[in-house]
Amino acid sequence: MFGLLFGLTLSIGCKSENDGKEAAVVKDVSCSNAAKPATDPNANVVDKKPEEKKTDSGAMKLTPTSKIEWVGAKVTGDHTGGFKTVTGEAKQEGGKLTSLTASIDINSVFSDHPKLTKHLLNDDFFSVAKFPTATFSSTKIEQGKITGILDMRAIKKEISFPATVSVSKESIDIKAEFSINRKLWEVNYNGQANNLIKDDVLIKLDVQYK
């Protein structure tokens, strides 16, 4: 009887904020047609005559108030958190986002429970002593979609995710919600036998470059 109830609990679980969210498209870098990284001087070049040179392009810095948050789900419920320290740059040209980068200090991770925050730093999750930083560098910007290389735990994957982008001469605002499978970056900890952790993690971005 206990086994039946346990199996039923695992199959049903609790409702999660992650449910129904669009998943990022993830590809191995070696198998993708990813363009050169956005830091490459030839990436995202716009051909133009000398007299048509734009004056509104240039690098903008990621603001300290930007939010990179996550929602992890277990069978019994969600845990929320994010990262306090993130830096990066973005460029725009002609009123359009052309490239962006972000560098996350994994030591700055936080969550809704101190014990969980401490656990996230060890080898079960981020293994921060070995991999203190995660980075993202765009390779392609399209209407409603951003593609780039996410380098986490020394594993590089190309990800494409839906995003809403607003650009002005003073700022670039980006909002996005999408899920990724943590195990693709070898975050393989399964949790407790009676409270398993789901593979998909919801990423929530509300970032500004100025």
C-alpha cells in the first residue's frame, strides 16, 4: 500500500510555477551552427556606407538592480532564488539589440532557505569551488528570441529562449521566462527518495543595461 501511495505522490506532485513554461532550445556547441561569440569583432556586423554610420551604438553596463532568478521544483513544492552579483554589457544599433553578455558570480546565489543556499554551493549543485562563474554570450538576436552560449560548470551549450526586448538610447530592457534542464550541465543531484527534484529549472530574467 505504501509503495502504491508513494508512486502516486511522485506521479502527481504539487503544482509548480514551472508548469507549462516554455523550454529553451538547447544544443551542443559542437553540433550547432552557432555564430561567432558576440565579443568577436565580426559578429553582428551591419553593412553600411561610411556616411550612414550610426551614432546611437555603444556598450551599456548591466545595472545592479537587474534580476536573474530561478525556480526549482521538488515533488512537494517549489524553491525560489537567484543571484545577487551579475555583470555584463549589451550593445544596440539603430534601435535594435545587437549583442549582450552576462557573467554570474555563483557565490552570490541565494534561495528561500539558508540550508538550501549552502547546499547549492557544493558538488551536488554548482560546485562553486571548482566553477565560481557562469557566463552567457549572445550569438544571434532575433525578434522575440535570443540565442547564445551558456557556459556553466565548464560545460558550454547553445540555448535559444523567448525574450521581450525594449531598446532606447539610454537603456536596454530584457524580460524572459524559460526553463532549462539542469542535468545538461551535470547538475545531477536527485534529492531525497521521497522528495525528488525535477530536472527542469525555471529561469526568470528582468535585466537592464544602461
